[in-house]
Amino acid sequence: MEGVEIDYGVLKQALRDVLGEDGLLGEAPLAVRFQRGTLILKPEDASLQPKEVPIEDFFRKIVRVRDQLRILEQKLNNHPKLDGDEKQLLQGYLTRCYGTLTTFNVLFQEKGDHFVGQRGK
């Protein structure tokens, strides 16, 4: 857009606010027992150094994945060109993604923030 200066930081925050109001994005608290913890990725080969990651950083990335899947699900459900069968097929893939991520539910303080796979639907 010519002649119009856009503050992308303000725009991104506005989007976060709107998506948060719709329940698509949200702050999920990390379980207390993991706060200030460290995730250690240790290779089998002892000559290689392990990688240490603050668990809060890892958790924020898991929450972002969850939020992006929720947005994708909303877009899929509201897509005007997909018929019911196509939506159902794609929804199945999303449900399986959520199911795969249930391993990380232990990190969430609130059960309402958990990933829910096929059995939970």
C-alpha cells in the first residue's frame, strides 16, 4: 500500500487479541512442577553433547502448534469450497495430529488446555 505506513507489531498484537477473544489463541500455563525446568535432548552417542532447552521455551512452541492447529481447524470448517466429505477427511487428519500431541499434555497445568485425540472427541 503506497503512502500508508503499517506498524506490523501493532497489527500482530491486534490479531492476537481478536483470535484470543474467539478462543483460538490463549495463554496456557505450564504445570508448576516443570516451571524453570530444562528439557535435555541426549544423543545415544556419548561423545556428542546433549542439547539443553529451557522447558518454558519448548512449551511455548507446543502451545503455538496447538494454536495454529485450532486456526487451521476453524478455516477448514468455514471453507466455502469444501464439501462435507472433504471437511470430514481433513478433520480426521487434524484429530490424529491432536492425538499425536497428547504426549505433551503432562506439561499443561489446566486439563482444558490439553490436546484431545480421537478417543476424547
